[in-house]
Amino acid sequence: MAGLENIIGTGSAQILPRPASMMPLVDQLQQNRQQKFIRDKYEQSQKEQDEKQLYGLVGDALNLRDFNPVIHDRVRQAQVELAQKLKSEKPSYGDAYIAAQNKAGELGILSQSLNQADQIIAAQKKEWEGDKRINAAALEGLARKDILEDLQKNGKIDINVNYMNRALRRYPKYALTDNGEFAQHKFLPEEMQKGLFGKYKATNKRGGVDQFDWKVGDLAPAFYDFKDNGENAAPTITTKSEDSPYIDNATKKAIPMLSEDAWGRYSAVTSNVVDLDRRIDKKYNGTIDLESQEAETLRRIEAYKEVEKMMPKISKSVAPKENPAPRITINTGGGSSAKTEKAQAVADANNWLSNTQSAINNKDINAINSQFQILERGGRFVDINASYDKGGNIVVKYSTPNTDGDFKEISRTFKNDANLQNQLKGLYQSLTGEDKVFEYSNPATNNTGSSYKVGGKTFTKEQLEKGAKKNNMSFEQYLKSIGAN
């Protein structure tokens, strides 16, 4: 085997030289193809890596988690648009980064405004939690509807708008959990005035003096001014008000509205304001822009009416005795005292009727009130007050004592028509107790031989009639003014 070992080299590895190629050109071509394949594969890998990096810029800049859900569709659209731009324009890494950041910034501003609107909605719902009349869920839905409409119409929302408050103004009929038409106020103990009471005296029509004890329940100084007029007059409560720009056609005076400070307290309860909006919307058939200054004035007018309606009553109790009420004595030339008193009653009644009708014809509410207040008799009827209703009718309210001594309010409405005189006669007779007084004739006015004493001197009826005419007074008024007897 020694010969074989000499040939292959015992115990050592040998690399044999490559045999000469039989086709050297073919080998060269194959080698070139292999090198190109490796080069192309590397370039493709590098390209994919670059594209992945560029598209990664878009994904990082426009990550849905970074934007308000309302605009997620816009973010996705932006991703598609940027991807198409990268594919068609093949921008550099720097250009792609700037484009992605610009789009993210644009959408970020919109997203931030929506996030802010969400925060305002949440805060507004929290603020309304104490006002159970507010339908916060319905208002949130309406607010978000308005947000989407603004977004679709303008491409953005108004960051200066509280969309919950705007929904409150735009959709008052959906804003409450009840039908409305009433106000609620929760005053703190320190906001209330309690324990008001006192006494006063008042002279009745017949010259007697009535003694009254009065007291008032809880009074809210935020809404009302209270004045104690001392022992010679009843106390008064007035609603805090100021003149509105509008004129009452009946009285020709400015329509009152709640004063600015009282309105501030009233409007602190949101549901009360919504209630007023409902009334205004209904009253004017939806023609009033509830976000306008005109609407704010109308709210204060309606609020005044509401506060006036809620005004605490002054409870009065009448002393059991009163001074005797003297009558004017008319000498009818020998007639009985009964006839004399009847004549005076008839004169009083006709004089009242004439003056009252004149005041009504002149639409003088102050004169009308003065006439009705004449009818207070011995404390049996108090707080007589007249006003106009919406139909132009006269509403007379007065109080009379119950069996337990408290006063109850009575309201009577009189239409200003052909039957008004009979209505007024009925009221006069019921309040004065002068039954059928208008059915009697007046001897004094029919007797030309009547004589009257004034200051110890005697005058005829004709003489006094001249004096009444000169002073532009009725005959009966003139007799009273000069103290005739």
C-alpha cells in the first residue's frame, strides 16, 4: 500500500485544483445573474424598510387613540390620503414627517375643541344635578346634535359656545321633566325675613277708626321690599321692579319687569328660566329669538308677574269694636230720620256708581282702585284691589274673614259691557250691605224745598247746587266737602 500512500499523502488533507471549465462563458453569465439577484433583493429589502419607516410616521402621527372619537373617520381619511401621497410622490423622510405632523396638528386642534366641549357638557350636567326639573339627558343629546351639525356645516365647532346652554335656549319644550308654569326657589335661612307683625289704625268711610293687628309670614328680601308704615297705615309689600321698554296699552304706563338684582336671584334656578322661555315661546308662537336681548327683557317681565303672584300676604285681624260712624243729616222739611238715612245711602251709592263708571271709561286704574277701596266697611272687607285681565275685563280682589278669624281672598271679574252698571251695583250692595239701595229714590234730590245747614247757616238746595257746579263736583260730593247737615 506504500505506493497508494505516496500518491494521496498519508495523514494529510489535500485541496485539488478546480478543473478547467469546459464552458467559461456560461459560467460567467450565471455568476452575474446571481450577483444581480443578491443586489436586487438587498435593494428591495432596503426599499421596504424605508417605506415601512415612512408609513410608520403616518401611523404614529395619526394614531386614533390620540383623537376624539367624533373625528376618527377624519383621522382614517387623513391616513389614506398621506399613504397615497407617499406612494405617488415618494417624498423624503423629512418631507413625509412634516406632512404627517401638519395633518396631525390640524386634526389635533379640532379634537381638542371637541374634548373641551365634552368637559363643558359634563360640568354642566354636574351643575344641574340639584335642579331635578332639568332634563339633563335630553339636553345632552340635543347639544351633541348641534355639535355634529356645526362640525358638518363649518368643519369645526365654536369653542366659545356652551352647547348645553344653547340647547337649553333652543329647545325649551324638551328641557324640563314637567309641564312647567310654576317657579321654585330654595332660599337659605339667612335669606329670609321672619316674624314681622304689628298694629295700625284705619279710618273707615263713616268716620270710625278700625284697629288692625297684622303679621307676615316668611318674606324674601331678594324679591320684595317691606315697609312698616307705623300705627296710622297698613304695612306694604312691593315687588322689586323697574320699568321695561314696553308700554301697557290699557294704563299707558311702562310695563314693570323684575329689578336686576331680583332677576339675578330668580334666574339662579335654571328651571325657572326655562319655564319662562316656554311661556314666551308659546305666547309669541315661536317668533322670539330666545338668545336675544328682547327675550331677556320678556323673561324679566314674566318673572315679575310670577314673583308678584307669589307675594306673601299681610294677614290682618280686626278689633272687635270700632267707633260709631256718623252720617250726614239732611233736613228734608219734616221727613223722618229713616228717610233721611235712606236718602244719604242712595246718594252715596249713586255717587260711587257715577265716579266708578267714569274711572272705568277713562281707563284710570288708580281712580278705579280708589273707588273700590271706598267700599271697605268696618273691616269686613279689606285689601280691595282692581286690575285688568288679558281680555280687558276688570278683576276685583278683596279679602274677608273666615269663621276662624283668618282672611280669605275673593276674586270677581266684571266685563266692560252693557251690563257693567248692574254688575257694579251688585258689588256695591254686597260689600256695603245696602240691599236694593239703587232701587230707592232719593228724597233729597227730588225735594226742591230741602234746606241744608253749613257752619250754622241754612242754605237752599239751589244755592248749594251752584257751589257744586262751580267746584266741578257732584251735588253729593259737594255736601260732604262742606260738612252740610
